[in-house]
Amino acid sequence: MRSFLKKKLDYGRINRSLRLCEKYNIAIENQGFQENVQFIQAISGDKLTTFNQEFSERFAGQLVSNQIT
């Protein structure tokens, strides 16, 4: 089962976020580039907890990740 995450970030953090996506084999389902960058990411359920923990550590409250149902 896959979970979907929605993230908004500024342009300066794109590369760090994409490297983390590659590490966890996360598919970018949708992306938008306006004032900020918005990603809709698909991640397998078994990687979700570990990914969210590392995401929180790397971005230390600078970005928000919301799970979409």
C-alpha cells in the first residue's frame, strides 16, 4: 500500500528534498512551481515512518509534510 504526502518548500531546498526522495525510492506524482514548490509524493507504507523521521531531522521544522488520504 502506498501513502501520499504533500510538501511545500522554497526553491533553495529542492535538491535536498529530491535526494531524500531518491534514497527512499519515492515517486513524485505531481509537482507545481509557483511562489514555492509543491510536491505530491507516493511512498510505500513500510518506508513512511522512517522517511518522515529523516525528513523531520533534515528540515527541522522548516518544511511541512502532510499525509493525504
